[in-house]
Amino acid sequence: MIAEYFAFAGVWLNMLGVIGLFFFGMPFHVPARGSYHLLLSGEADDTNDAKELLFAVLGWISLVMILLSAVCQTAAVLHA
């Protein structure tokens, strides 16, 4: 019975984590062609910095949810 709970939790964590990564983006950026490109539009703004930090944190949470889903699904298979 507990294997079904682990499998159910794993599927939902995976779905929510993938949706979160599509919405918030990866929490780290891979440079294109080995260099970083910085695009500035206007002056530096504290609200943009706060939004970027929020999206980075939510991106990490989404990535951890995907990793936890793999752990839950592995536990479900091993327990069954």
C-alpha cells in the first residue's frame, strides 16, 4: 500500500516540478558560446532584481521537486 503512495507522490512531484521549470526557467544559466551576454534596458531596478531572485529560488524548488520525484518513484519500485 505504501508503494502506491510513493508512486503517486512521485508522479505529482514530477509534474509540478516540470511545470515549474517551464514557467520559472532553470535556476542557473549556461553561457552561449562560452560567454555571458548582458542585456540592459534602462536603469538598474530593485524590483527586477527581486523578481530575478524569486524566479531563481522557485526554479531551484522546481528542480528539487523533480529530484524528489525520482527518489519517491525509486522507493515505490523497491518497496513493491
